[in-house]
Amino acid sequence: MASHTHKVDASQYCAQCKLGWHGRISCAEFRNLSKDERSREDILLMELARNRGWRRCPNCKIFVEKIDGCSHVSCRCGCQFNY
Ligand SMILES: [Zn+2]
Ligand SMILES: [Zn+2]
């Protein structure tokens, strides 16, 4: 089997940036992601986070749920950041 028989599903690629599938994440946002954050799971998690209003810890990159009425978030890694 020759390796060039591998087919790419067109629906898995963004028509605009052609970098890959990135769901509803914008092309610019997707470009800013590092290579290891571009998996389908990561994109889906990012979409979920957006829908739920989660914020991402700038230190350890996990998503942290906002507590109502507070704009200050503490991550389990000890990092604190503002919403
Ligand atoms: Zn795109
Ligand atoms: Zn953290």
C-alpha cells in the first residue's frame, strides 16, 4: 500500500485557513494555539469552555469555572488571574 492513498476528509479542514478543523474557534485563535493544542479533543473542549464561560489558566492551561459574582479566579495550580 502506497502512503499517498491516505485521504483527508475535506470536512475536517477549515476552508479559510486550511490549517485543520477547528470547529467554531476562529482561524486567528486556532493559529495562536500551539501544535499540541490542535487536536480534536482540545478544540471540542475549547468550544465547551466557551459555551460555559470557563476561563483558561495562563499557567497550567486547564479550564477553570467562574464562580458567580467574582471576577477573580483561583486555579488548582495556585495561579490566580482575573476574568
Ligand atoms: Zn480556519
Ligand atoms: Zn493553573
